[in-house]
Amino acid sequence: METELPWNIILASTAVLAFIYWYFTSTFSYWEMRGVPFVKPLPAFGNIADYILWRNTYQESCVKIYKKLEGQAFGGFYDAHKPILLLRDPEIIKQVMVKDFANFLDRNQPIPEKLFPLGIHLFSLTGSRWRKLRVMLTPTFTSGKMKMMLPTIVECTRKLISSLEKSADKDNLLEMRSVITNFTTDVIGSCAFGLEINSMKDPDSEFRRMGNKVFKPDYMSSITRSISFFFRPILWILRPAALSQEVNTFFIGLFKDSMSYREKNKVVRNDFLQLLIQLKNKGKVDEDRVSSKEDSHLTITENVSAADAEKDEPLEMTDTLLAAQCFVFFLAGFETSSTTISCCLHELAVNPDIQEKLRKEMDTVLIKHGGQITYEALQDLKYMDAVVDETLRKYPPVGNLSRVCTKAYKIPDTHVYLDKGTRLIIPVYAIHHDPKYYPDPEKFDPSRFTDNNIKSRPHFSYLPFGEGPRVCIGLRFGRMQVKVGLAALLTKYKFSVCEKTSIPLGFDPLSNPITFWLNEIFLKISHRDN
């Protein structure tokens, strides 16, 4: 018997190791069997070992995969052991995002609602629930509603300017990410929840702390995410900070309290929360009396899904569902807008000639509009549009877009069939840095966005907000917030590099797979030359 025990252990150990090896490599023939070009994976890690081991961001991993698939319209890779199809050809991306959208309705596997009630927002919802809500929320982001919210954003810029005066007097160095995040926190607090946060005076407010909890990388959340690539249920067991009960409780409670106060005291404000209250009470948001050409993309988008939405079951406007929409409004405004403004200021500091050209345009436009930042004045800032577009190219808010094949699909002009449930990645960051579309891609060059240059490249080679029916519904609000912030800052101050300025900017490898967290952005601020 003494000699049997070691053999039993050896056999059992061998069986366990064989099972583990099989579990982590059994899918690795998936793309080869379907005749799809693919990047050879590593056992267990697939093609994202550097991200799982915190050596780089998920976006940077996708850039490497994108480059290895050079010359291909699409190709396969493995998220650990999960097969993913990466799209490279703008025409196929167009097919997936617009023409054959019905086959790619969903973004990703939804978060279980019982574990994270705030996850039932427009970005994450799937199927008929997304379709119904998308149609219902569209009227909240028309040009008329944007004009309505503009004064609130302008008021927040006054607090921002006031907070910077002493620093500008002394030519101080400032960490611009934290400064701008204070501004965007105030904007979202006011527009989404009707609250005066005043993060300029109180950067440690509970509202700001919750934003950091959701976005700022931390080791525990990163460990959880890394393990989840091998065993997804770990997300629901350990739950990273962004999915914590504390975050749920805070935002749902905040929404309910704000709504209850307004209804009891008959308070009416020009903000997103008021539109959601209208949606709850009336079942719809009032349409603008006068439609605008600017809203045409919303109409085109809804033509794809509105007819189907009519057939869907009615969607109950519960407090939790509405709170989730405020939450995603907060997510989009807190991080993506602050990143765009901060990165833009960094590039303007590195390129003072571009900064000065933009400032001259703003001076001319503001004189025309009586020195006021009006909605019409923002429309006249054409060079600023190009500067913002180039910032969004170089630093897209979402590095990768995800789609799930919801119906079996044959990729046009190929022999490749995609099974229902296949996940696709559209590598926005990689496409935006492809020299085929953007020569010398690391150079900051707003002239890429002149009318002629835009027409010279494929439309779907520029995707900062996505495209098709699942395009970011709040893109116009985001752009307005960015332009108002830049206009207010650049009419008063000049930004320049200093000894602590990082050139180029670096990314934190602990960032989540969707967005990315930039390292600190230090700039010198001074009063502009008159």
C-alpha cells in the first residue's frame, strides 16, 4: 500500500494539471477552425498577458494585436481563453455598427441587476429594454435641451475661474486633471442631480469621492479584474469598488432624495433630472417646439430601432432605472469630459502656436456675441471643433468598443460565419493611431479635421463616441461641456509646460478595460498676454 499512494497522487495531480491545461487552451483552435486569421495565444493568458500582469493597458494590448493583424480586414485573438474578433476594416465596422446592427444589438454581457442595480443604464442594457429606453431618452439630448442646460455649465466655469486666480497670479504649477475633474464634477452634480457640489472649495466632497471610487485604479479592483478573465463570476463575488454596494446606495439614495425634494417643494430646474421626472410622470419627454438640423443624427439613429421599440413590452420607469440613467450621465461627464479637457490643455501647452491660434478665434467670436459664451457662439468656434476632434482622436474617451453577435451572421464577401454570442472588439485607440488614416499619429494636428481632410479618409476611421444606433447619446452635451470649459479657461489664462510636465502622457496599466486613466498632467498657468 505504501507504494500506491505516490502513484495515486501523481495520477491525480497529472489529471488536475491536464484539466487545467485543457480548460485554458481548449478554445485556442476556435479561430483556426473557422478560417479566421488570428494572433497565436499564450496558454492561460491568451493575447492579453501584459494587461493581466499590469504591464500595460488593455488599449495598448489591443494596439499590439491590431498591428500583428496588419493587412487583414479582421482577425481573432483571445481574452485569456475567450475568443474575440477584432475588426480593422472601416467598411466591416460600418456593417456591424449600422447596416447590420440588428445582428449586433448588445455591447457586452450585462451586469446582474440584483448585484448592481445601477448597471441598468443605457450603456449596459441589452435587447428590447435598451431599445425602448433609447427611444424614450432621445428627446433629452436635443439641441433645445442643450441650450437649456448651457447656463448651468457657464455658471460652473465662473467658479472654476475664481478658484484659479491666485495660482495664475503666481505662475503656479497645477495638476490639471484634478482641477478639471472638480469642474466636471460640479457640472454633472448640477445638471444630473440639481446639486451645488462646489468641488473647487471642497475637493474631498462625497460626490467627488464616489467618482474616484468608480474610476481611479486601485490594486484590489485590478486583482479582481485580472482573475475575472479566467473566472468571470469572481466579479460578482469580490466586486471591484466601481460595483460596490456603497456606490449603489449613494447614487440611488441621492436620486430619490433629489426627486422627492423637487416634487414636494414644486422646484423646477433646467437640467437632466427634471427631464427624468417628466419622463416618470408623463411617460415621455416633451419634444422641442422647433427641431434643429443638429438633431438629425438622433432621428437617423432612432429610425433603426423605433419601429421595433413600438412592439416591445412597456418599460416601467422605476426610481432605480431612472437613478441608473443619472449614474451613467455622471460617469460620462465625470471622467471622459475631464480627460478630454485635460489632454487638450496639455497639447495646447506643448503646442503654443495652436493655443494662440485658438485664443484668437475665441476673441473674435466672443466680440461678435457680446463677450458671452452662448450656444450660438459655441457653434461659431470652428477651429476649436478641430482642436477638440484632434484631442478625441489622440485620446479617445473609450479605447475599445464592444459588440456581441446577437444573431448568427456571415461577414459580407467572406466565408466566415459568426456564432450567436461571439464578442467583437472595435479597437478605437488603435485605429485613431494608424498612420494609414492619420500620418505621424503621435503629432497633435487639428488640420486633420478640415472638411477636405475628413472626406479623404473612411468615415468609420474616427469613432470617439461610437456610431450607429448605439452611438453615445450624450455626445453633444459632452462636447458642449468641453468647449465651454476650454473657452472660459483660454480667454483668461495661458498654459505652458513646466519641469513636471510629462511628454508624452503616460497611461496607468491598472486602468479598466473600457477607459484608461492618465498619469498626472502638470502645467504652468499664468494670466494671458493682453
